[in-house]
Amino acid sequence: MMMSLLADAGPQNPLLPDTSELIIGLLCFLIVFGVLGKKLLPNIQKTLEERHDAIEGGLERAASAQAEANRTLEEYKAQLAEARHEAARITEHAREQGSAIIAEMREEGQRQRESIVAAGHAQIEADRRQVTTVLRQDVGRIATDLAGRVVGESLEDSARQSRIVDRFLDELDAQAVRAEAAGAQGAAK
């Protein structure tokens, strides 16, 4: 039947479809478009919104992580600066302690040196006194022997002998002091 209708209509233009086919095609298109609009479009819209939320949430999380990283970095920088300051303070304190210890050791060395020098001077003075005493005795004995030989008699009286020797040595000391004073005046000129 359809064929007979087509044959009765005459020559047909291949570019223009039949009106009934056009209406049926349009109705099918609208039904398919409606079904797709009702079923598929909400799912697509939902997926796009989820992607949008995921992207926006990821950006927010990234911004939050970046801010946290910046805060942590600033904290580390502050701690590092504090540690450097503390290290400088400790170094300076150690330097001061070292200087104080060196000064203390120098003072102790100076005290020990002065003590040793004083002990040396005291020992020298004691030795000088002892040598002077021994020399006085020896010189006195020799002088007495010589005087006894010159006079021809023995000068055994020890008190007299001691006075003579002391007077002789005192005269020698006075002459030595005068000679030193004259030498010092000559050197000063």
C-alpha cells in the first residue's frame, strides 16, 4: 500500500522527505531528546558539578596546604634565627670565660713569678749574710795571724780581735759605698 501511494504521487524530489516521514522523524527526535534530557542530562550535570567541586576543593586544599607550608617555613626561619642568636651568645660567653681564665692564669703566673723571685732574693740575701759572716771570720783570723806575726806576739783575745776585724771591714764597706756612689755620678753625667 505504501508503494502504491508513492507510485500515485508522481515523481518525488529526493531532497524533500515525505511529510508523514518528516512528522514521524520529528516525533521520534522529540521523544529521544526528551528521554535524554530527563535521564542523561541530570547525570551529566551531576558529574560536571562533582568535577567542579573536586577541582575547587582541590584548589582550596592546595591553597590551605601552601599557607600551612608558609607558616611552617616562617616558624623554622624564626627557630633558626633564634638558634643562631643563641649560638652567638654561647660563643661570646665562652670567649669571655676564656679571656677571664687567661687573665686569671696570667695573674697566677705573675704571683708565682713574684713569689719565686722574692724567695730567690731572700735566699740570695741569706747566702750573702752567711758568706759575709764567714768572710769576716776568715778575714779576722787571717788579719789576727798577720798582725800577730808583725807585732811578734799572739793576739788571741777574741773580743779585741772581733772589734779590730769589724772596724776594718766597716771601713772597707764605707769605701765600697763611696766608690759606687762616685761611679753612679760619673755614669749619670
